[in-house]
Amino acid sequence: MRILFIDYSSAFNTIVPSKLVIKLETLCSWVLDFLTGRPQVVRVGNNISTPLIHNTGAPQGCVLSPLLYSLFTHDCVAMHASNSIIKFADDTTVVGLITNNDETAYREEVRALGVWCQENNLTLNVNKTKEKIVDFRKQQREHPPIHIDGTVVERVVSFKFLGVHITDKLNWSTHTDSVVKKAQQRLFNLRRLKKFGLSPKALTNFYRCTIKSILSGCITTAWYGNCSAHNRKALQRVVRSAQLLK
């Protein structure tokens, strides 16, 4: 057996756009064939339902589905310079900068998003859609609610976005309280395991998998650097408690 390990010189700089487009046409045909005409059945015990053919959607659990959805929604972009549309998989957030109490651009953005959803076979779940207002002015005014399909969007003071609780005050007390509470529940299990005589190595592995993973979630990219000293002490107490048990 002979093995040849290939290395290309400046590989990414050699792509010929016209040839790439031709190759993508074949790939698009494959994706269309993959997503259409898919049979689906339901099995309960030994009973199997009649097959139902699907021509929309992407298979749940398929590694391609998130990528295909991102490509499908790539044209969902903000209309106005004062707005941003942030997308992560199927989580979409509209951020509008309001100046001089003029919400026109923001409201037009929400309406345009609704139109885009209708044109792209997407349904906005108004019951799960929430709005949060961040306003640090001393003299605040009433903010008229946002309506989607005639339904008022619920306004909240805190929202869990990609696993991180973000409040209208932009502090991290709500998030750290949630993290500490969840970690303390795992500490109870760690204490039980120590009573059962698990080795220090096994206890350390349990801590890393079930407690440290909770404490460190998004810690460097989102919230820890701006949380208060009180919040940090609460997190450190959990770590110290775990160290005494390992």
C-alpha cells in the first residue's frame, strides 16, 4: 500500500468562479432530489401507517438541514441602516436603533419581515415571539406595542437568547442566578456520588461534564466580563464547593 499526502499551493486562490457555478448546478439538482419525494411513515408497535410523501422541509436530525436552512434564509436582511437582523440557525432577532423617538424604520422592518415570511412559507409564532425594550433615558415615554398579524407581541424584561438571559437593564444578574441555581442542583448529585465512594478522578469528570459546562457556557464571549462582583462571587462559591468535594 502506498499513500500520497497531497498539498496544494494557495488552493483557495485558484477557484474559477465560472467553473464553480457549473459544479454548483449539479449540486443544486442533488439537493432538490434529496428534499423532494421523501416518504414518511409512523410506526406504533408492529403497525406501520400509510406512507406520506413530503416535498417541503428538511429532514430532522440531518446534518445538512441547518446549512440548507441558513442558505434558504440568507436573503432575510435588514431594509434600513438603523436596523439589524441577527440570525443563528432558526433563531432570528430584529434589533432597531430608535433615535428622536422615531420608530418608523423599526416598524417597517417588522412588517417587511412578516411579508418575507409569507413569501418563503414561514409562519411567525406570535405566542413565542417576544419584544424587549432597552431604554436608559431618565425621562422615558410609552412605547406602543408591536402587532404581528393583528396580535400584540408580548413585551418582556428578560429573554433567554442562545442560552444567555439578557435583561432590559443589560446586566447579568438574572443569567448568573439561573446558572448558579442549575449548577447547585448538580452539586447535590456530586455530593451523593462522593458518599457512594466514587474515585476523585470520576468525581472530577462528573464536575467537568455537568457543572463546569454550565458555569462556562458562553462565559468568554458574552457575559462574564461585564457581570458584577456580586455575581462573580456567587459563581466562585459554586466552584469552591465543588473543589471541596472532589
